[in-house]
Amino acid sequence: MSSKLFQRGFLSLLTAQFFGAMNDNVLKGILTFMVIDGAWAGHLGEGGQGIVGICFTIPFILLSGYGGQLADRFSKRDVTMWVKIAEIPIAIIAAIGFFTGNLWLTMLGLVALTCQSSFFGPAKYGMIPELVDDGDLSRANGTINMMTNVAVIVGTLAAGAISDRYSPQEGTAGLAWLPGAALVLIAICGWAVALAMPRLPVGDHDLKWDWNPLSTYVLTIREMAKSRLLAVMMAWGYFYLLAGLALFIVPEYTVVLGINRAEASVLMGVLGIAIGVGCAVAGLISGHKIQPKLIPIGAAGLIVFFTLLAAVPAPQMPGATMLQVATSMVSLLIFGAGFFAGFYIVPLQALLQYLSPDDERGRFLGTANAVSFAFMTVAALLYWAIRPGFDDKPQNIFYICAALMAIGAAFFLWRLRGTGLLVGSRAPDSSIDDDVIGE
């Protein structure tokens, strides 16, 4: 109980992150359902949820470098308060869009919300080493990832339920005020819990601000390239290519299984629960150390479960029993994929945080954040391009996910060979040397 994980600072961050992730997923989830078969069906074409995904990711790519500079120049607590205050008027913009039935205004709200989140990301992850001891880094990352995925679950389930009431599939009149009310309420809760965050050290006021959104990434990547830290970042970011594809496929089970949006959101919730459980278990296994050997285990599990998800056929015969069996099987396989995803990402994230220089951690993590969203943008473009070719069997895209995971895992394991990174344990209080991460 003496661990700083249980103290006000980390708990405040954990809760503020929960509400932020929840709001992101409520807005993105409702928009996704609306362009698939809701109020704005067909407005963005087949696979239009990929366009929603692009609007969600591009701001992270362009602005995470600025977010990293802010996190290094000012107190990360101050940065958190600024973005949480900004979230409230942004939620109001999205609320007006939903109430008036204006797709483009609602999309503007989504873009603005992701801009806000892109400034929070580097401060959030850079703050963790300031709030907890080095020995708690793995558990802190496992905990925050678990709670983030709980937020994804709650937000996704809420998005499904709100979507069914905002634009009912039966065609009856919906509750135009409901999405906006939910978004504004969540934003206010996120700001309120952030108030409890303790003061944190002010960053480097002498840091020269660079207005080029890409130069921070270029300089940071050059620094990372001097060691295997670049491969660690790319392996972490690559996961989001696969996660992005999976998150586009799962809502389409309304078509594959003939279920409603609320039931499809339950499948998204299962994925969130699984990733959260996997992250928590990975954190517990790691204890006071970073355990990179969990990475290949996670990759292998993802390959197996992605393949199985693609291989499970849709029910060919009508009937509640057949549908229940098919839905249960899909839920089980989604849980397996999510669980092993936690094993893959927790050690990589902990390594990124620990190995980043103290005075550049915000920029290093901002760059890593931008890279992860660049991969998610690629996923959105890829899904938009290939979706028409899969007709009424979008679940077969999981075959592509499995193949990409196999190729990526083989490449990154090869890049990290001979470093000692993938064998044995790594104590966070040990020195950084060439045997661990260097060439």
C-alpha cells in the first residue's frame, strides 16, 4: 500500500485518462455506427468508417510533436488541465452537430477532440515516471492500459446504446439531444478529477519552440536510431496498424451476424476487456521488472486468434440458437486476441518510457504517439481501400491481420536479435548499456 500507484497523483491521472478515452470512443463509436447503417449511411461510401478513422488519427500525427514540446517545457499537470478545459467546448460543438443532424459539424467535433487528446498523450505518458517509482513502471503501464481499455469498453457500449436511441434501426424518431448530453457530461467529469492532480516539476522553460510539426519527429528518430530504441518504438507503433484494422471490422458484425448495434458494441467491449486483462496480467507477471520476453508470446497469440476469427463462418441457418453459438464463439476469439495484445504492448511501452532521456521524454513519447497514429491512419486507408473486395464477409480481413502480425513479428524479432532484449528480465533500476538496447 506504500506504492505510489495508490497515491492521489497516479489515481487522478488514471481517472482523467479514463474519462478522456471514454469520450473519444463515445464520439467515434456513434459516428462509426451512423455511417455504417444509421443517420448518415452512405454519406462516406462503403467502408466509410475508415474515413472516420482517418479524421481520428491525423491530428495525432500532426500535433503530437507539439504536445511533446509542451510536456517538456511546462508542468505536465498544467498541460493536463489545459486540455481538459478545452474538452468541454469541443464536446459542445459535437453536441450541436448531432442535434442538428449535421455530419460535417460532428466530424469537426471529432477532429477537435483528437487534437485535444494529441496534446494530452505525451504529458500523460511522460508524467507516469514522475508519479511512480521506476520499479512500478510496468505495473503502472499495465494499470493505465487496463483502465484505458475499461474506458473503451464503457465508451463503446455507451456508443452502441446511444446510437440505437439517436437513430433507431427501425426508422422511428430518435433522441437528438442524447449524444451531446453524454459527451458534455463526460468532459466535465474528466476536468473535475484532473483538479486533484498534484503539482509537478516545471519543464525546461529554455526549450526553443519548433513550429515545424515534423522536425521534432525527425530529430527524435535520429536520436532513437543510435540504439535499438527505434526498433522498440516501431514494434509498439506497428501494433496499432493491426488494432486499427480490428476496430474497423468488429462493428461490421451487425452485417456478419445480423445483430444490432448494441450487441456489436458488446463485442467491442469484449475486446476492450480482453486487452485490459492482458495488460494487467502482463504487469503482474513483470512485477518490479520489464519483461520483454512477453512480446513474442503476445505476437504468437495474436496470429493464432486473428486466423481463427477469419476462419469462423457466419451462421448459415436462421435461428436464435445458431446466432447465439456464433456470437459466443466470436466473443471468445476476440477475447483471446485482446488478451495477447496486452502481452505485446505493455513491455514495449515500459521500455519506451524508461529508456527515453529524462529531459526529452515528452518529445520521445510524443514521437512514439505520432508513429502509432500514423500506423492507425495506414489501417484506415487500407481498410477503406480493401473493404469493397470482401463484400458481405468483412471478417476475412482478419486473415490479413494475421499475416501482417506474422511478418511484423518476424522483422522486429530479427532487428532485436543479439541484444538480450528478448531473453531474461530487465530491472528498471539497472543501467542502460549496449547489451540491453544498443547496437
